[in-house]
Amino acid sequence: MNIVTTHVNTDFDGLASMIACTKLYPNTKMVLPGKVKRNVKEYISLHKDVLKFEAPSDINDKEIDKLIIVDTASAKRIGSLSRLIQKEVDIMVYDHHPILEGKKPQWRVEEVGATVTILTEELMEKGVDISSFEATSLILGIYEDTGNLSFAQTTSRDLKAAAFLLEKGAKLSFISQFISKPLTENQKSLLETLMDNMENLDFNGWNVVVCTASLDEFIGGVGELTHKLGKIEDVDAVFTLVKMIDRIHIIGRSFNENLPISKPIVEMGGGGHPQSAAATVKDKDLAAIRQEFIALLNKLPSPLTAADVMAQPVKTIGPDVSISEASRIMLRYGHTGLPVVENDNLLGIISRTDVDKAIHHELTHAPVKGFMSTNVITTSPKTSLKTVRQKLTQYDIGRLPVLDDSKKMIGIITRTDVLKVIHGSQAPRWHKPLYTFSDYSMAEPSENLMEVINTRLPKKIQGLLWLIGQKAQKEGFKVYAVGGFVRDLLLGVPNHDIDIVVEQDAISFARKIVKYLGGQIKEYQKFGTATITLKDGMKIDFATARMEFYPFPAAMPEVEETTIKHDLYRRDFTINTLAFRLNSDKFGDFLDFFEGSKDLEQGSIKVLYNLSFVEDPTRIFRAFRFESRYSFHMDDSTMGFLLNALENNVMQKLSGTRIFEEFQAIVLEPNPSVILIRALELGVLDNIFGKCSNPQQLKQNFKHTMDSIVCLKEKGILEKKDFILVYLLVIINSYPKKVFEIILKDFNLDKGSRIIIRNFFDVGLERIEKLKSNKHLDPSEIYDSLNGLSVHSLCAMMAIADNDLLKNRIFLYLEELHKVDVEITGNDLKEMGIKPGPVYSKIISRLRQQKLNGEIHTKDDELNYIKSLDLKERGR
């Protein structure tokens, strides 16, 4: 026999979960372990003809095969039924409260708003039919435990489960009847007592209310009263300590998402969620328990302050700076406003709107002091985040300068900074993800990546990073591992190209590392970067944290030093903005300012700002490469920005050298053809080269190019370094003739590559028709047609023609014919009395022709053949 039970003082989630189990596990009996909440008792009484329960005392332990426990995993909370835990009974648990230890693999313990959500999902998956009454019972559990879907722990899964139950006929009218019930007279009296005994206390900056009461009887609903007190008082948290007969009930509710309150309650023997927790203490004095609990509240974590979230250093301007210069600075740094400062004193703020209005009125040369707002709302670094948020909304401002005690501005907070903290990884963004991704072993991002580093990186690299971090700590540098190295670490993709950003002078730090670890260093003073090569050949790139400004579209960026956050903001896509600290005191601390890990998990490629492709069009190629390499996709907004950039012909602003460099990177990807087809379909190639003569044919040619390259590479005939010329030949063949000259002139090709390209178009193309014709060709004819063409040209011919006969003839040439040579030398001819001159090459050519066609084989055959020639042919 199976039985299902829940915790003592059963609530609607416990009841609903038991009912759901009877649907999932047929012939399962429900057992109430003890007292139930008042509203649940009334619901059971109303439906006593439908809801049947067994008493714990009526259970024959020997008949129990399976015990299902719902809405708790604690044996202490299921009353006398805990006796079954020690017996040979199969135990199954469904719960949504965190379990610190003892969790079994088969248990369903998941972070959702209500336990019944987990069970409802199983009903949905298994297609179990439920009645309107059952749906109503289940939805009561969801609504009660999620505060009508409003508590912080509510998830999308809870809403989906509720939607399913509504479709099954759940009656929402029961919600108001049994969950939002008016207080009883006893509850009203208890609420008044709690308010009379209310203390407003400050714990590490949190505004907390502690209320106490002592009763001679049990009154239910203390949790609801605690919640009401929080709404009445508008505080960060409320704790109620109520003694009822011989037990003290401790209830906690947090009303600030950044204040977890479960820890002190857990230390009192209770449990729950970060925002909602409870404990029961037996046979103790209320005053003593209150004193003990107050001591625990002193350990609450300090709240976030303005100093924790502010951006620094702050870009400021002087009061005499012109409107045009202010506009240029805003564009350069991506700011929508600038503080106006003189002698460290904050005079005002000039906004983008103010600047635009001045420009509209042709006042570009006027100083900003005539347009700035002087009534500036400020805050101190110790101000709580809650107060910061209130100031931003109360005064409807977009930025809040942070001033120290001497009134010097030390930072600034924007709405975005606050939203990032409030909403975490779910902070509102311009871009919405459309795609999901699950092909890689994506590591779960956390506050510290130490475990990921230890399990995914070779020991050698782990040790190297740790040594660099120790040196940084000792020398006073702030250093970070960044970019593709961190991205691939999270994805589980091998990548040992280490990029390190230093928040001071990277070159100076790199010198110290070389002195510390040995090796060689190459410095690039202009860009503040350095590359060190260790004794074992490993290379590490160091870069000073910097901002980049593009003075005009497609320009090379101007650079200046900044913080790690600004450095990451200049990156191409959010998935490349990830970093972790290397300093030994915070080694592995994860930095994700722009939700890159979320986009990485969802396989979404997003730019960080809408002019990204305009400022650097090469990012378009990189987007295609990441799409192909990781099976990612650009989101709608990013795609829109890309297409808009192409409409403005941004690719034409790139130099041929930069385009060639991007093509070189593309052909080194696992499947270059996929990337180039994407570039063709979206109009990128046309934006560079003009109108393609036959896009569909070029698309097919790209596919055949990859096939031909793979084939020749497997035969050891073609190497990776050769790929770029093959693809260029295929591209040039499909575009106007001017492209031929553009590539030769602008693509920074070496002399040999230029000769290969000219030879292909002067000779190679015209020979395709001959080689793919069904007409019989002697081996010597095939040799003569292909001799002098590079392997790149032959590969391109295979791709363009896509003809099996042509391919076979090229393979014959590459594998056999081009290796055929004559054994006769010039000395042999001289000894035969033939005078040196052009006739030598003619004779050698005739010999090779005969040998290719199988007419002669040995050196004696060659000598006899020469003797058979008439005197004129022999040059006598």
C-alpha cells in the first residue's frame, strides 16, 4: 500500500500536493500527520464527502510499501509517521524548500514557488486527466504559497502550472474564499498585540521590525499577520515571535529581494526560503528566545549601498566646455548626460536632451554652463540601495552623483545600475532572446568559478593563472581573465589562448610576470598591450583596461585607459564580455556586467549597443563566425542593427587589408562555406564587391568548395594556409571584373598570391570546359591543360565546375601525372651531339608526352626515342 503525507500544520500546498499524488500514484491513501491550518480545515470540511483521509494511528506499518512525503523533507515535521523512515519502506519526496543534506537522487526537490507545481507538471507530462474540483484544489496550493503569484520565489513554472489548472476548470472564486479570508477576532486581537509590541530596529543598515506576543491558546495565521505587518510598516523585513501555550513560533518575511532572512531562522532550528522562513521552539522563555534571536539578526548581511553599485571614475566636463564638445564626448563614451565640475565641485548636469536642444538652436559654440541643470540631486556612498532607488523615482532623474563628505564627486549611479542589482540577470534589456542552445556542456555561472576552473582547465593552466593572481596581489595590480577564454571555459570548449586585462599598466605588469616566470616579452606601447612567451612556448596576452572611440564609421579606434567594466563594454558581443578575477584574494570571482552568461546559455549573439556594427563593421564577420562555430544565432535586434549598417554601406568604408584579415579568420573556421553563404544571403559580399552575377550559383560553389578542400586536404595536397586563395578565386569568379583588380590592389596579397590569381583567370577558367567535356583526352593533354596552375586554382576549378569527370582528371594530374618526369638530362643530350639551345626543352617536352601516354618507360626508351627523331627535330 502507498500512503502520502505532508507536514504538521498543513497548508494548501501540502493538501494540494497530496491530492496530486493520488492521481499520479493510484491506490495511494492520504494521511494527515496532525493539525491543519484553519482555512485548509474549512476546505476539507466543505469537501469531506470527496476528500478521504486516514489517521496516522490507523496505519499498519507492515502494509506500507511506499511513503510519499510532500512539501517537506524533514522527518520531524510529519508527526508520528516519522516512524516509517527507519523501516524498509520506499521513500519518495516532493518539495520546494532547499535541502541542505540527505537528498536522494530520485527525490523531486526543485526551486519553484509551490510543491504542487512540480506535481502538476508531472500530471501534464503523463496526460493524467483531472476534474474541476481537483484542479481547484491544486491551484489553491499554488496561489497560497506564492502569495497570489506575487512572492519573489514565484517562477514561470508556477504560472504555467496555474494556467494548465485553469484550463482544467479551476475556480478562482475559491481563492478569495479560502486564501484572502478576513481576519478572525482572535487574529485581529493578535495583530494589535504584535503592533503594540513592535520594535523598529536597524541591523547593518536594514530597517527591520521585531514583534512579540504571548498567548494561552493556539491561533493560526501568524504567517499572514507577519506579511500584513510588513505591508503596513514598509520595512525591509518583519519577524514575529509568538508564544502559544508551550511553543514559540518564529516567523520571518523579507520585503527586500536583496535581504535573505532564512539563515537566522535556520539557526533557531527552522527552515524556509530566503524571503520567507519559520521555526518552532519548544519549552523556552519568550524573552530569552527574543534576546538570542536578536543576536542572530546582527549577523544579517550588510545591504548594498551607493558605493557598491556606483560607476567610477566619472567622466566629467568643465562649465566652459562648448555644446559641440559636450556632444562629441557623449557620443564617444556612450553617455546620455555629463556632470559639470570645477575645482572638484559639482556645479550641475548637462543631459543629451539639453545638448540636442542647444544644437537645434545653432548654439554649438556656447558653453554648457548656460544649459546645465544646477539643482542636482545627489547622494552619499553610504546611502542604501533602497534610498537610491527612491531618489531616482521620486525626482524622475536618470543619474545620481555620489559625493563624499567633502562634497567631491566620487561616482555616479544610473537607472540601469539600479535595475541590474534589483533584477539580477533578468534586468530589462533592449534585446529579447529568441533562440535556445543546448549542444555544449554549459557550466552553471555562479559568483565564483573556482569549481569550473578546477574541473575544466589543465592543471598547468590552473597553476599559471594562480601564480599570475598571486603576483598581481603582491604588486597591487587588478587583473582579470577575459573574453573568449572565459566564454569557452563556460561552454566546455578547449581554448588555451589566455587573454588578461590589467586595470593599470598592462605592460608594466607583464614585465613583472616575465621576470617572475621567465620567458620573453613583446610590447606594443601604442595600445598598452604586451604578449609574453613562456619557456615552454605558451603565449599570454596582456592588455590595459581601455575604452575605444571610433572617430568615424569603420575607423581604427582611439584608445584610453579605464576600468574593467568599460573595457568589457567595448567588446563585440555580450558573450565575449565575461571575465573572472585572478587576484588571489578574490580568485575566480565571476564578472558578468552585460548578461553574457545568459546569452551564452541561450545561444544568442547580441551587440552591446546599436551602433556597434557601424563603428566596427568587421563585427559582422565575427557574428557569422560565432553563429557557425557554436550553432548560435543573432537575436532580432542585433540582426536589425546589422541590416541597417549594410543599408548605410558600412562595408565599403573598410580597407581591403581589414577585409582580407577577416576572410583569413573565416577560412580557418571548421566550415567557412557556411559563413560565406550567410554573408552572401544577407548582402554582405554584395556590400563589399558589388552585385553578384548569380547568387544561387555562388552559394552552390561555396558548398562545393568545402567538399573540394576537404578532399584535397585528406590527400595531403592542400593545407589550411591555402584555403584563403581558393575561396577568393571562387568569389572573384561571381562578381564584376573590377573586383579582380580591387582584390589584387587592396587585399595586401603577396606577389605569389597575385600571380596565382592572375594565372587562374588568364588560363585556368578557359580550360574548365575542355576538362569536363566527354571528349577523350590523353594523359598528356590533361597534363598540358593543368600544368602551371597552382593547387589553389585546381581546387577552385573543381568547386566551380562541380563535374565528376573534371574532378577525376584533376585527381589524376595531382596524384600521378604531375609527378612524371624524364630521366634524360642536358648532359645526355650534349653527349649525343645535340647542340644546346631551345631544342632541349622541345625534346624534353616530347619525351614527357610519350611517357605520360605510356609509350616509353625507361631511360633507354627515352634514348631510343631521341634517336628515332629526324635530324631537324634533334637540332642537327
